[in-house]
Amino acid sequence: MLLVIIGVAGIVGALLRYFTGLMVHGWWVGAFPLGTLLINFVGSFALGWLTAWVNRAGKVPAWVKPGIGTGLIGSFTTFSTFSVETVNLMQQQLWGDAALYVGLSLTGGLFLAWAGLYIGAIPRSSRMGEANP
């Protein structure tokens, strides 16, 4: 059953990635691969948050972390596309764009993963201004 959940979540993540890419390409016309960068930023934050939330929540169904983390977020984000787009920028001799893309991807992705872990570790009552139960 876990494989089915991961597979279905993977389909959803891949479709979300595809449609997000189409949406960004509808308004971004430059050579810089902004769609993939934004997708990977969102995924880095989401996976960090999910990891912290699962660790903090205690009793979470066993399918949640692999289903959402590996299936949904894993298929939504993409290191291979990042790599190919970087090489394409270099082949077009867009060295500044390639360096910016790599730098933003690494620093932004790491920062957003940290931010997701940090925010996910904050108890809900602290985030919402509620009294602790």
C-alpha cells in the first residue's frame, strides 16, 4: 500500500511541477530558469517543514513522510533539471546566469530547508498565538 501512496503522490507532484513550470513560463521570458528555481525553493521549504512536523508530531501515520516527502515533494522538485539547465546556460555562454542560478539554488535551497525545519519545529500554539494546552 505504501508504494501506491508514494506513486499517486509522485504523480500529483510531477503534475504540480509541470503546471507550475507552464505558469511561470507564461510570464517569464528570459533564459534564466526561474520556474525550476522557484519550484526547488518551494520544495526545499516544504520538505524541511514536513520533516520537522513529523518529528514533532509524534504519532503520524507511517505513510506520511515517504508519501509526501518522497512521492509528492520528491517528484515536484528536480535536481536533474537544475543540472541540465545549468549546463545549457554554460553552453550558451551565459556564465553570469549559470553562476547566479547555481548560487541562488544552493544558498536559497539550503536557507529555505532550514527555514522549513525551523518553522515546522515551532509548536502550533506558539505560531498562532494560542494558549498552550
